[in-house]
Amino acid sequence: MKKWLAFLLVFLLLIGVSAAAAGPAQQDAEREKRIAWWREARFGMFIHWGLYALPAGEWNGQPIPGIGEWIMNRAKIPVSQYEKLAQQFNPVKFNADEWVAVAKAAGMKYIVITSKHHDGFAMYGSKVSKYNIVDATPFHRDPMKELAEAAKKAGLKFGFYYSQTQDWHEYDGNGNTWDWPENDPKRDFAKYFESKCKPQVKEILTGYGPLAEVWFDTPRNISKEMSLELVKMVHDLNPMCLVDGRVGNGVGDYDSAGDNQISAGNFKRDWETPVTLNDTWGFKKDDHNWKSAAVLVRQLAQVAGRNGNYLLNVGPTAEGVIPAESVERLADVGKWMAVNGESIYGTSGSPLPYDFPWGAITVKPGKVYLHMFEWPSEDFTIFGLKTKVKTAYLLADASHKELWMKQEHDLKIDHHSLTLKLPRTAPDAKDSVIVLETAGAQDWNNGLLQQPDGSITLPASLGGVHAPEGAKQELRIDTRGVAEHWTNPKEWMNWEFRTSAPGRFNLVIVTSMQKDARDWEGGHDVKVHIDGLNPAGKDLEGIISDDARLQNPSNPYWPYVESRIGTVDLNRAASYVLTLKPESIEAAKKLGFTLVSVRLVPTTR
Ligand code: H79
């Protein structure tokens, strides 16, 4: 072989190999750059604004149940009728600076607004479709231009929601089954994707300055190629613009939790949850079920404590006004943020993968923030922090007066505890933040530990899942940390945990209602075995029944159900392994065994 040819071959081989190797790593580096501001931000405003704000939940004098922006679908309104709303849409009270000021005062760092929702109406001046706010309404202004500029002026990031798959206005779009039969073979999604979706996404990426993120939604059965095409278009046109997880097929820049779902488990990844201030996204005149400022602050802290971003929605009216009830609550959240923002912005999630009954933890290098939703009546103790705490103080106390504390390590059982003496009253009834300043890098025991109140919680999201040899595992843990598809009694779970205070415990199994609290399935027969008992105890057996309800205020849409299974003696400070095996599972409703956690709660004697 000629020498130059050999060189050329080696050279080609090298660039081939290096290109292949550099691909994903390069993407990671780009993603790290794009997402830095977002991790710092933690808190954003979502805005659902469109023609649906006009009917505001009512059609032909009838209240239409469900989320407001779905009215066209829920009331099966023909395109020819729904379209007419545009002629009346004239939001004369719209003021971009005012909206941005509401977000800014709340402590939000970014805004994401609907450029086009499932109804197909563009809320910006589109050249691709005349069905848009500039051409089809008497308003004739492009409010998105005004908002993008106002946000920029105020130092907030700005992005767009875009419904890429559902478009109920288009014959070839997805979702409108009342104007055109669903399985009409002439309907061609690819045609809609090429002629409307892609050109409109290009418009929003090029007409409004650099975007912070594009928030796609309900990918449905869109192909991976299509998802990738959208991601590529976003990054090509706007290299610093993020793409949310709902672009579909797992190719976004970060994961999206389900609507109003606060993910559970041990999160190191980047994720975001969209949450409604009441129960709707788009304005509905009869939805007065507003979350209190306390719930909002706690959700924000809980999401940050799980390493996520909180995208909180407002639904302005057809006149262009953010409802006063929303503005008031956001202002209260802002007051809390003005004092406690340090415990949210730029923090990472808790190093401990489980929840606490008292609140949540966020961390920064050298600092631990304890978010106390419930203020303890006596001393407050936390287990598992191995690093020495230099000082502890209330974040709301500008003088940082040191709190009395005692930090101990019981060598015999390798148990770390920290106890603080707190003032009698909480600095803030919503969430009082205690700061622990640590010496050096934080080191935690992040196994499952008995808690200072004596209880032990074994969350489904942290258990081992086992399927029989050779069988495909159906059971999975959903984004809320709840077991789903657990219908096969041959699948089972186990947990290892440690106790520090022996005693007798009630064993309680917590399951979740599903379908937005509309349904639950019980009657499963379960067996619990604990390894490490001395003397060895008998296995417990019981039925998953609706013994009590647990309403978790920071997770209002999915109440939990408690089932009491029996009592057990854990009479040593030691490690145990608990195994949960169903004998039978009721699955007629296809919900099955929706396990949230197994709890061991000290009996009072
Ligand atoms: O934009 C908001 C929602 O409109 C959108 N995501 C958030 C951010 C969304 N699209 N689809 N879904 C949420 C799932 C919708 C389910 C339901 Fe229904 C709509 C439940 C009640 C109305 C469809 C119609 C399923 C049952 C009836």
C-alpha cells in the first residue's frame, strides 16, 4: 500500500472515531451551557392564554367540566363555531409590563407562554396560518412581541409553549375527532407537521429574540425522527434554547413531570413540573379552587428539594388580565422569596432520597437549608448528616443569631444525629428555613433510616423490584413515586433499613388514588416478611383496604389511602430487610397495587 494512502486511511479512521466519540459528549457540554441559568432559576411562570379564555369554561350556557383550554374538545365544538371566537377576542387590558412585573415580584426567573395550544390558534402574528391573533382578531397586535420585550427589559428569560402534535383546527393535525373521523385514512399527520408545526416553530424561534425554552406538550405517537427534528431545529436556530421533555421520545434537554405531579425519589437529573394555581390552565370563570400561598411555597421548596424546577401557571382572562386571586397569591410567594430566595435559587435537591413529615431539604456547597413546613413544638432533630455543622441560624433572622445545637455520633450503631433548639414560634407559617453551615463537603448517610419521631418509611421509589426468573417485569414506579402496572402477584419488592430506637410498630401500607383521584383499587392480599428479627417473627398477612385517607396538601390531586396490616416488634437497633409479596392482586380496573410506601409507625405503648 502506498504510504500516503495508509496515512489517509488512518486519518479518516481517526476523525471518524473521534467524531463518533465526540458526538454525545459534545452535546452534553452544549446542554450544560444551555441549562446553567435554568438550574439557578428554579421558579418560572407558565401562562395559558388563548381563545378558550372567552368561553371561560361555559358553552351554550352549560358549564363544561375539566380544564378550561380543553373546552373545544370537551364540548365537541366544531371548528366552524370555535373559529368565530377570534372575532370577539380583544384583550384591551393586556399590558405586558404588568404581567412581567407580577412574575418578577413573585421571584420567578422565567416566563413560558402558549404560542399555540391544542386548539390550533396562534397567539402571535403568524405568516404560516391566518388563524392567529394579529390577523383574525380585532386586537391586531402581537402580544408575544410585547411580552418578549418586557421580559427582556426586566431581566427575565422568555420561552414559548407549542402544541406540536395536537391541533384541533387542522384536518391533518392530531386530536379533533368530532369534525373529522379519527381513522379517516386521508388524514396525514406528516402533512400537518411539515406545513404548520415546523414552520410555526421556526417562526417563534426567529421572531422573538433568543428564547430560553420551547415547551412542547402531549407528544402522543409522534415519531422519534420528528421529535429529533424539532430538537435540532430549536438548537440550530437558538443554540441556548432548552427543549422540555415533552417533545417526546426522551430527546429533550430535561425531563418533564406529569401535569401537577411532583416527582419523587432520588433525583440527580434535571426535571420540571408544571402546576396550576387553581385546577385549570386556561381561564375558567367558575374555578375558585385556588391553592394558598402556603401550599405554593411548600410545593416550590419540595420541588427544589427534589432537584426540580417549579413552573407555576396563571390563566389570564380574555381581556388580558391575570386574575386578582392569582396576583395576590403570587405576591405572597414573592414576599417569602424576598427573605428566603437563597434557599431556592441555585440549590440542588436533598442528598437524602426520602421525604420528611416536617418539610424539605435543599443544599448548596457548605450549606443545608431545612424547610420547616411544620414548626416543631420542642427540639428539632435530624439524622444522617455526618459532616460537622459549624453554625445554625434562621434564614429570616438577618443577624444570623446562632441556634443552640448538639451533634452526636453513636459509634456503636454508627448513628449520626443533630439536634437544634428553636424559638417557640415559626418565623413564617408557610415555610421557615433553618440554615446549617457545614465544614467541608457534605457527607450523609443516605440509606433508609428510622426517623426521630420513631417512624420508618420505605418508599416504593426506593425499593428493589423483583420479577420471576425469565419473566418481563411489568411493575414500574411512575414519576410521582407510585407503583403502576403492579397486577402480577408474582412480582415483589424489598427494602433495607436501619433502626436506632427499637420498639413495637404498626405496619401500614400506603397506596395512591389514580386518575386524578377518580379511582382506586384495593382488596389485594399481601404478605410482609422481615429479615433480621430476633427472635424471628411470623410473617404478617393482610388485605389492602381503605382504612384511612391521607390528604397531602402539597400534592392535592392524588389522595393516599392507608391500610393497616398488623404490628411488628423490631427490638434491636439494627439493619433489617423487609419483603412485600402479594398473594393476590385485584386488577379489574387495571390499577392494581398502587403502592406509595410501607410505613412502620411506633405504637403508643
Ligand atoms: O397545557 C396544559 C394541558 O392542557 C395540557 N398540559 C398542560 C400543561 C394537557 N394536554 N393533555 N392533557 C393535559 C391531558 C388531558 C387530560 C384531560 Fe381530559 C383533559 C382530562 C380532562 C380533560 C381528555 C378529555 C381526557 C379526559 C377528558
